[in-house]
Amino acid sequence: MKESLAQKIFFGLLLLVVTAAFIWLIRGFLQPIFWAVALGIVFYPMHLKILNITGQRVSLASGISLVLVLLLAILPLAGVTAAVAQEATELYERVRSGDIDLTRTLDWLTQQLPIVATALESLGIEPDKLKSQLSSIALRSSQFVTTSIFALGQNTLRIGVMFFLMLYLLFFMLRDGKAILQAIVHASPLGDEKEHELLDRFAEVSRATIKGTLVIGLVQGTIGAIAFALMGFGSPVLWGVVMALLSIVPAVGPALVWVPAAIFLFVNGQIALGLVMVVVGVVFIGLADNLLRPILVGRDTKMPDYLILLSTLGGLVAFGLAGVVLGPII
């Protein structure tokens, strides 16, 4: 009896050590592994339909599914990234040359709304110093975006390796996903019913979070980019992408972009366009969030909005972009 217990303890310790060593071994590839699993979960229903069309030929179906993922998701994303890179570079040059001057907006606010000047004085903020700080922030922000894009270009080889590793793993996730899940259920001691329930919830939350984040971001970013382009703002694709990224924060996220844009229009005497921007922001961009988020995220995850917000923001801080999905799952 003692020997059997000692063997179990030794085996448990050995398992922990080997598992920790394995995680350490693949620590540099956790991001492509995660996104391969996440994309596999999202596109698995589509893969099942292709599997039926191909007569249950799993390798052929997985290859077709992989090509569709490239065409539907990854290539459009690459095109948008290239457009953002070009517009970010142009924006940096405009800020550096003084073509874009945020101090005019502050002057207009303090003149038209004395309460703003009073509030700044009560906080001990000197408008002149704030002007120089705003110019510095604008320059640093545009410089940061440009520097980040150049850094991506310099890391092209590493990004390419990670990308093809993700595609390689995604192929096997689609082809062998069912067998992998069966192996997990078989190895886990929780009991088949509880294991299936946990795995189903994992898939539901992952699919709902990715689907909801992408759809809401795509809708709000597209509306914002079209509005910016029609109203004559430069870099509409860049600002559309920024709004799409900020859509992670419910309600207030995209407003951090379109509200300053509306103020800028008012400052330059374009009152009608400023009012149109406010209507577009409040009615269309805001309504898209209010309508789609409960349907795409809240209903499937069965979590309230405030919990989704907290878990998403916490996930972003802890895990980066992958935290958008990992946070709600945890």
C-alpha cells in the first residue's frame, strides 16, 4: 500500500515537472498555438459543412477550410494593416509639420465654453502649458504608431514564422480536433458529463467573444471610417481601425475618436458636419454596440455586460490581444 502511494506521488511530481518543462519549451509559441485553437473553434461549424460536401475526407476538408480562413479573415486583415501603415506615416508627417494643430481646438473650447477654462483653472492646469503638452502628445502618439509599424516590418521574418506555424497548427486543429477533445475527456478524471459541459462552455465563450468582438469592431470601424472619409478627414482607414480596436470597451470606446472629430469640425466652423458627426456617433456607432453586443456576446456567454468589460480589459492587460478571448473564458 505504501509502495503504491509512493509510486503515485512520484508519478504526480514527475508529471508536473515534465508539464512545466514542456510549457517552458514552447513558451515562445503560445500565441500562434492559442490563435490556432481559437480560429479552429470559430470556423469548426463551417469545416463540418465542408466535411460533408467532401464525403468525410478529413484532410481535403481541412485544406479547403484553411484556404477559406485565409481568404475570409487573414488576407483582408493584411490589406487593412498595409493601408493603416501608409496612413499612419502620412499622419505623423502632418503632425510634425504643424498641419494638424490640436491647440486650436483647446482655444475654441476655452473661448466658446468658459466653463472649460474655469474647470482647468480649478484643477491648477495652465492653458498655455496644456497646449504645449497636447502638441507633444499628438507628436509622440503618431510617432509611436509609425515606430510600431516599422518595428513590425523589421520583425517580418519572426512574424512570418509565427503566422505559418499558426496555419500549420490550425490545419491539424480542424482535422484532428474531435480526436483531441476525445483524448482530453478520456484523460481527465472529472467524469465525461462534466468534461463535455466544460468543453462546450469553453467553445461557446470563445466563439461568442471572438465573433462578437470582430463583428462589433468591424461594424463600428466601417461606419466610422466611411463617416471620416465623407467629411474630409485624413487617414479614414487608420481612424476606422482605431475605433474598431476601441470597440472592445463597450459604449465609450469609439467615442474617444468621433467626439474629438466632432469638436474639430465645430472649431473650424463646419457646424453642419459637426452635427452630422454627432448623429452618426450617437445613433449609428453607438446603436451598433447596443444592439449587437447583447446578441453576439452577452446571450451566448451568459455573462452581464459589466463582467464582460472587466474580464476583457483584465485579459488585455495580462495577455495582450489574446486576452480579449482569454479574459472572458477565465
